[in-house]
Amino acid sequence: MHIVLGVSGGIAAYKAPDVVRRLRDVGADVRVILTPNAARFVSPLSLAAVSGHGVIVEQWGDSGHGGVDHIHLARWADLLLIAPATANILAKLAVGIADDALSTYALAHRGAIVVAPAMNTSMLQHYTVQMNMAFLRDRGVIVLDPDSGLLACGDEGSGRMPDPPVLAEFVKQQFAALDLEGKAILVTAGPTREPIDPVRYISNRSSGKMGYAIAEAARRRGAKVTLVSGPTAIPAPAGVAITRVTTAAEMHAAVMEALPAQQIVIKAAAVADFTPVSVSTQKIKKQAGEEEKTLTLKKTPDILAEIGARSPRPFVVAFAAETDSVEASAREKLVRKNADLIVANDVSDPSIGFDSDQNAVTVIARDGSSTNIERAPKIVVANRILDLIVQRLG
Ligand code: PMT
């Protein structure tokens, strides 16, 4: 693994020596490029010491390659990791500005690019930053979701760089073999919406991030992925066949239609268990003096249980979102719905699970064994879940 670590000028740059160390721990050879602003936060000398190589800071520096260090390095590198990635470097990457050693190198680099944005929450949420991140994602750059927590400026929110061991594990995951090559995998993601009338519906807080991360990771590992998605704000991952649905009944129909071609089904969607018995064609009006209203609901089709009951059936991975007795409830669902694995998600913690960029889960198998996957960005958790599936399938 030949990694170029690009460090741009945010406070998290002080973690760069640890990032280098963790990358080396997972077997990478690391060369570092610092922007001049990053060099205010972390010393090139420290990075040279931990990486075992000279560090590039100057755009016009010459380390014996006639002023074309960036071209020379691009021939060597497999992956460029920019961590932390500031709003400035994201903007430069998006439009192709090359006014320092790192942005110039990024234009010459031909391998995979992973960026770990880290900045204040308001900056992160600014529409130009969001637009640049969306643009880069669209062009195949892997944009890692930042962590949430206390930021250097004292604010609390999203914008922290993922911890160095998490970054190193993610980079290592990018070099995993194409161990799902040729496998047909169906992933469900997001919530369902059960209409009450033309303007109201019953739904839940699922954002779709977990399911989309699994779809994305499976595709990168060579799988032929079909994603059946409830309403989400996430763009379709490249190279994945996506069917967008709204209700549980529509999700049921889309899954059943795609099912015969699948070898693996991963059900990360949060499907409504109940739907209104009747849907009003007009907006329901509040009647004078009305203090209470009753909505009658009926059961939706249990898609997972129906797949589990089929014979033959694909390898089935269920999810269980629980607020209490998490593992016991998940084990009960694993057996009742006849799945092969179940991913137990403790959704009582608002910083993981529903609508968060991070997750932490326990994967339970039919033989009773379980594996804890520690808190990490959903893409890292997705790859760990896929590792367990690959192991089980032998
Ligand atoms: O989307 P995010 O914001 O990233 O959040 C991720 C998540 C929390 C939604 C995800 O990690 C998760 O836990 N998904 C399952 C949520 C859920 O609905 O769990 P459940 O315990 O209610 O359902 C158990 C299983 O049965 C699930 O695999 C579900 O897809 C399936 N099911 C449920 C009802 C139904 N009618 N049909 C189903 O197939």
C-alpha cells in the first residue's frame, strides 16, 4: 500500500503524525505532503521522522526530481488520503486549483482519493462546502463523514476528523480483495412513508445512510448491487441499480421482484410495521370541538420474514433497531424471521444509528456467536459487516 497523506491547515492537522503511525501499523508506506498552513499546526520534521521519508511542503521544492516531485510521487502512489481536509482544499479539489504542493499533487494523482473533511459545523454546513463535497462524491472521491462531538472552537457538533485508527482501518479496507466479485446483493435502506392523507404520513428517523454505505462498500468489493430505497436525501451511489419506493407495500413489491436474482439480501431499511387502513383523498380537517382523533392501522407485509420463509432463499442479513434489551430482542428476531445474521443497533444513543454519520453495532449469527463493531463512520461499519458475511459464506 503506497499512501500519500495530504494534510491541510485545520487544527486536526496536529493528529497527522498519529495518522502516519496508524497507516504504517496496517502495512502502508506513507509519504506526506503538507500545505503551508498545515505546517503551522504540525512540524514537517515530526512527520518525516514517523514516516521515514522527506515531507513535501514547498510547491517549488526539489528533492532530486527536477521540480516535478508531484509527477514522480503520482507514479508511486496507490491512494491519496487528505486528512484533515479543510473547506479550502475541498474547494480547490472541486475546481482544479493548483496553487500549493498538495492541490498540485491532487491533479497529478491517478489512484483513489479519500478525503476526511474537518472544520467547524457552520462551515461544514455552508452550501458551498456541501456543494463541493457532493461534486467530489459524484466524481468518485470518497468523502468520509466527519465525527460529531466537541470541536476545537468550543462548539459541539459535526466536523471532527475521524480518529487516526479509524482512518487507517478505512484505508486498509480500500485494499481488500474484490471478495464479493460477481455476487448479486440486494440492500434495502431508509424509511418508508405510510400516507394518512395527501399531506401527512407515518414514518421514522432513518436517513438511509447505513444502507447506502453498505451498498457503496459492496459495489467497491465487486458485487452487483441492487438498492431498494425509501425516501432519502442521499444521491444514488455510482454503479448501483437503485429503485426508489415510498411505502412498505412498494418496498415489498420491489424487493420481491428483484429477489430471484440475489445471493445475499441485507435489510437495513426501517420499514413501517403498520399503515393506515384507509388514506383520505382530501386533507383531513380538524372538526370543531375535536380533542382526540383515532387512526386505525393495519400490519404491513413483513418483507424479511417472507424472504426468511422461502426455500431456497438467499443469505439473509437482518437489522434490528432497538431501544432496550437490544441483544435479546435482536436474537429473538433473528430466529423468528429466520435470518442468517442480524445486526443489532442500539438506537437509544442518538449519536449512532438513526440519522447519524456513525454507527456501532453487534452482529449476531445463528450459532449464537456475536461480534461487536465499534463506533466508526457508517462506511467503515458497512465494510466490517461485509467482512463477516464473506467469512460466513466461506
Ligand atoms: O438509515 P440510518 O439513519 O442510517 O439508520 C440506520 C438504521 C438505524 C435504520 C439501521 O441501522 C437499522 O437498524 N435498520 C433496521 C431498522 C428496523 O426497522 O428494525 P426493526 O427491528 O423494526 O426490523 C427488523 C428487520 O425487519 C429489519 O431488517 C427490517 O428491515 C425488517 N422489516 C421490518 C418490518 C417489515 N414490515 N418488513 C421488514 O422487512
